[in-house]
Amino acid sequence: MEAVAKLRNYPTSPRKMRLLADLIRGQRVDLVLAELEHNPKHPAVPLRKLVLNAINNWKQANEDGDETGLVVKTIYVDGGRTLKRMRPAPQGRGYRVRKRSNHVTLIVDVKAEQKAPKKAKAATKKAAAPKKTKETKNA
């Protein structure tokens, strides 16, 4: 069973957070935690806390489960609210400054081993369509 964790209205631009989200998507959680702990980007700290939160949510839902096989199944970053501010500019003008924020949704789940169904599917394809071979002439 999967577990969800959300981070809402974190004050950094969605583009900066997506760089880290793309880095950890589909990875095992122990590798993700190590990666985020040593990453120099400032959104790595709250993202690491979010991964830990998702792991704890998964533990509460699956009390007898082992978290060693957990992977980041889904992570996506949406834009949050934008605070609009004015910055003084030359000749009495004002430039607009947009202070962006983002929402992060993270889903962790145990990686499902789907190797057996793929082999069965491949075996049925081979049985249905035999390979055609060219006959060689021996002179």
C-alpha cells in the first residue's frame, strides 16, 4: 500500500524544486535520503524531511512491512501562491517582483516485481508466432 506526503507553500520557485524532484524520481528511499543529505541546493533539506515523512506514513499504514524495498513511486511539483512585490526602479518606475512558492506531492510504495508476468507474456508471443528462417542453399 502506498503512502502520500505533501509539502505546501514552500517559498522557492517550482523550477528549482523540480530539479531535485527529477533527481529522486523512481529511486529507492535509502539512496534518496543519502542523495538529499549531501546535495548543496537549499530545497534539498525540506525535500529530505518530506521523504522521511512519507516513510513514516507508510510505516503507520503497514505496521508489519519492511521499508527496505520502498521507492519514490511518484513525485510532482506544482506552483503555489505567488506574492507580488514592487522593487524601486530608475526614473520613478517600479519593477514587479514575483516571489514564487510551490507544492510538492510525494508517493512512496514497495517496488512490485513484475518480472514473472513479462516472461509469461513473452512465452505466449513466441508460441503464437514462430520465427521465419531463410533456407540456405548448399552448392
